Amino acid sequence: MPQKNPKYPHQSPEKSEPSASQKAWGGVFTEKTDGRVELFTESISFDRVLYEVDIRGSVAHARMLNDVGLLTEHEFKQIEHSLLEIRREIETGTFPFNIEFEDIHMHIEHALIEKIGDTGRKLHTARSRNDQVVTNLRLWIRDSIDRICNRLLDLQAAFVGRCDNDFDVILPGYTHLQRAQPVLAPHVWLAYCEKFERDKQRLKDCRKRVNILGLGAAALAGTSLPIDRKKTAEYLGFEDIAANSIDVSSDRDFVLEAAFCLTETALHLSTFAEEWVLWSTSEFSFLRPPQAFCTGSSIMPQKVNPDVLELIRGKTARVAGNLQTLIVLTKGLPLAYNRDLQEDKVPIFDSFNTVESVLSLAAPLVEGAVLNREAIAERLDRGYLDATVLMEYLILQGVPQRTAHGIVGRLVRLAMDKQVPLAKLPLSEFHQVHEGFDDNVFNVLGAKNAAAAMKSYGSTAPDQVRLQIDRWKAKIDAVYQKTA
Ligand code: ARG
């Protein structure tokens, strides 16, 4: 006579008897799973973070089963109560994890059955892990997108928060990393805000395709049981329900899309980090990151290294790598669930976690950095940053653009030979190259004048930049107020 297994007090003896049957699929098996296979196939080491969404999903599923009469009210309440108890156990660290139960879904279900026996055995009615895992992932990604968007907003607020203080600072703008034209510091800060805004828009758009219920597709063909998927969707806040049960469990588009959105965000962050790494060198000396965000050298006592910025740049590699992993993972997979898909979690979790940690450091770093106004101002008139505005001055006098370009080129050559800025050339020298110059040419020369002249919409003239600062302030305040 088989003995009742004391580990599973609610399990009937005939179900706990052969060790293979402790698996959810035990019935047909006569051999116990090889320990090496358990180690190789487990996902509990990385999918346990899904515990909260798994429980949320199961409570909604059980509530729906109760609605349609597949569970009694009492059974639903028992399941709900025990699932919330399990959640507390996980959160307080008293929940036992064991790779024998493969993943978080099996762990929670097993614990539920331990607590309430046969009622617990009913939870998986009209459900498969295939649609369960996808539902969990959709909930987790949906929450994570919201968190990242909030972090992006904080970073934008940090840049916008600097704008008034830095309003009087004119920086050399670069193309090809060569001095090009003067720009206001806040114009640079807002350039990042625009990029992060598109990142938020992309994530919010991706969220629409994440926010679809797969549950109810079961293994791949749906179910003969009278479920109500719209109810489950409503309980979980999903916008819609997936229309094809075969598509549900193989669809990882939403994971790849999120991974791409995060890659683009990380790329933007790497541009910012690279610029600030350069600016904090003694060669540039434009900016000093807060010391609390730098580290020193163990051998060169004078060093203050911008490690946080370097790692912001560096961590972009893993985020981009995760996207690549997901692309290769899903390439050529047949329809419906294939175990390969278990591998989607490590990269997508890592991308969200990495970008979140980067954003949470970037915002205080941006707030605390100090511009070295003297060093910037002292070298601002080097590099003929006013050449373009001088060309435009000639265009306004009716000189064709190509001709004006040539005239200014010759003037720059003249000034280079004399090692002076354009503004230091006497009017007679201007006349040597082109007759039409008069005294007011000096009103556009010099970095400050040149920047002030750039007045087309979205340009760097102070009035234009002020317009954009005000727009950003209002936009950020409005979102903060809405979420307060
Ligand atoms: N641990 C699996 C995963 O994360 C759960 C789904 C398993 N489904 C199955 N049919 N074996 O993908």
C-alpha cells in the first residue's frame, strides 16, 4: 500500500506514489526526471521575479472561472486567499524554492495544492503554462514600461531643471567632432529631452501591443470549457484579447519590440555619456561631473574618472546584445510554444533592469554636474564658429549661397593666416575679398552674435531656446501633476 507523502499532506497517496508523478505531467511517465535534466531545464533561477504577476494572473483567472461556474465562490476565495499568502511568503523569504518544480508557475501551483489540496488542483483549469507564461511576461513588461517612462521623465526633468541656470552659457556645437557653430547650453540639454521623448513615445506605443490578453488560448488550440476571456482581460487591465490561440504562445513580438525600444534608449544614453566623458577631460574641461559619481585610480592619485558615465555608455552593449539574442532565439521557431522560448526572459529582464539602473543614475548626475564657464568662454571664439552666419549675412545682401560660401572661406583663410578670429579682421580686409561688406558685419560676428542670429523655429537663438524651455517646463509639470 503506498504511503501518504508527508511533504504533500493534501495529495492523495496514489498521486504521490511514483516519484515521477510529482511533476505536473507525472501521469504518463514511469521514470523520474534525471537530476541533470532538472538543472538544465529549470527557469526558477531567473523567472522567480514573475511571482507577483503570476499570482495576479492566477487570481484573475480563478475569478473568471468562478464567474462562469467552473469554480464555486468558496473555491475562488480559498484560492485567492492562499495565493496572497504565498505572495507574502515569497516576499518575506520563507517560501521554499526547489528546482524540482522548474519554474515560478509550478512553484506557486504546487504550494497552492499543498495548502488547499483538490481546490488548488482546479486552478489550472482552461489554462496551460504556454498562455500563462506569456500573460505573466506581458504584465511584467507592461509594469516595467511604465517604470521606465517615469524614469525617462525624471531624466528630462533633470535636463530641463538646468536650463535657466545654464541659459547664458554658449558652447561650441560640433559636427564630425570639429567645432561647427555656437549653441546655447540649454539647447543641447533639450536635444536630449527630444530623444528621450521619442523613447517614451515608442515605449508607450509598444505598450499597446503588450497590453493584450493571451490567457484562454491554453496550450495552442483554446479550450472546450466555457471560459470568458473578456472578463479575465478586464480583471487584468488588458485592452483586448488575442484572436488566435495558435499565435498566442509563440508570439514574442512584444518582447523584441520592447527590447528594441530599450536599445534605442540605451543608445541615446550612450551618446549623452560619451559627450560628457569627452567634456570632462582636461582637453575639453567643459564640465565636472559630481565627484560622488566618479571614482579614483588605485595607482594614479590625481585621477578622478567618470566611471558612471563610462558604464552608462558601456551598458548599452548588453542592451543591444539582448535584442540580438532575442532575434536569434525566435528565428525559425515553428508556431505555438517551443521550449526555446523559456530563454526569452534572461535578456528582456536584463534590458529593463539595466536601462532602469542607468536612468536612475543619469538623472542625479545631470543635476549635479557643473559647467566650467571660464574654460568654455575663454576658447569659444576659436574655430570660426561664426563663419556660417557670416555667409548668411552675405546671402541676405543678395549674394548667391555658393558665392557667399567661397567669399567667407577666403576670409577664414585670411584670418587663419593672421591667427585672429573673423571679428578681429579690419573692414579693409573684408573689402579685399568682397566689396559689399559694411560696418554692421561686426554685429553678426563672434560666437554670441552668431548664436543670437539663429532664429528659425527650433534654432539656438535665445528667444527660440526660451520658447522651448517654457514648452518643456509646462509639459513636465503637467505630467508630474497628473501622476502626483
Ligand atoms: N518554464 C517554461 C517557460 O518559461 C514554462 C512553459 C512551459 N511550457 C511547456 N509546455 N513546457 O517558458
